[in-house]
Amino acid sequence: MGIQNLETFSIPGPALITLATHGDERGWFCETWNARDWAVAGLPQVDWVQDNQAFSAAPGTTRGLHFQAPPHAQAKLVQVIRGEIFDAIVDLREGSPTYGRSLHVTLSAKQPQLFYVPVGFAHGYQTLATNTLVTYKVSDHYAPDCEGGLLWCDTGLSIPWPRPDDVVMSGRDFTWPGLAKLDSPFTYDS
């Protein structure tokens, strides 16, 4: 994979992986996934089963905060191919010392990076550019009966969305519960 930098956070589990690029007169090249480099970096073994792409035409397009509950819980590996996003996650692992805490990163096609989101987190993002293309790997197949979500604008989450008043969003994302009313399906493994 050619990992240039690995950033971890005060919330255990997630990681921001900056990829090494190799350039010449043609442009640049990077490996976006290499199981050997992933293991050498000390990241957990994940069996990725599906790759997804999401295109958003308008800035302010907001997707999330989503999760998939057990037995089909998903870890994600998110990358921006075109454009830029504000990417946010919330720890939903009952018993976690950081339960309910959020963190966010900005991902851009200008800098090849991967954002690793482990099982047990709600995940969402907001586009910051027109015609944004996001790709992500998941560790389990989509299962509609396991789908869940958390209200993206719950003030208790302290997520500083860049465009809180100008969102393009699916109607169902306005109906998810806030953290105080969520019955989390995840538990913390220390």
C-alpha cells in the first residue's frame, strides 16, 4: 500500500492512513490497498467483501450518520476519488470510555488518504465540492434489516458540520434518533 503516515486518535480504533505517491512526468501512482502493508502497520485484519462508490453533485450533500448492526456490522475504509468531504464518526460501542464521542477528518482527492472506520461507529460525511466521488470498502454485505442511523445534527455529538444550514439529504436521514434515544447494538471489546 505504501503507507506514508498513520494517524490514530484519542478514540481507539479509527485511523487515517496517508498513502505514499510515486510521481514522474506522467503524474503519480499509489497503492490504495495492500494486505501486507496493512498488517505491517499494525492495523486489524479485516476481510473486505464489497467496494462501493457514491457520487454527489452538490456541495453540502450529507450522507449519514449510518451504521449496520450485528450480525452484519460493517467496518469501512473510505477514500475520496474526486472532490472533498468532511467525514465524521461517532463511537456507539456500549461500555467504551469514548462512547458518544465524535471525531472528524477532511478527505480530499488532492491527497490520497484512507479513513478506517471500525465496527461500532456511526459514519457520515458532507461534501465540500461539486461532483464529489467517494469510494469505500466494507467488511460485510448490505443487510436492510440491520440498517441503523443516528441523527446527523444531534447537538450533543458536537460535530462541526461545515454546511449545517445548506444540506442535500435523503429524507430518512432526518428521522434517525439522537444519541440519547439510541439503543446501541454494539458493545466495547477492550
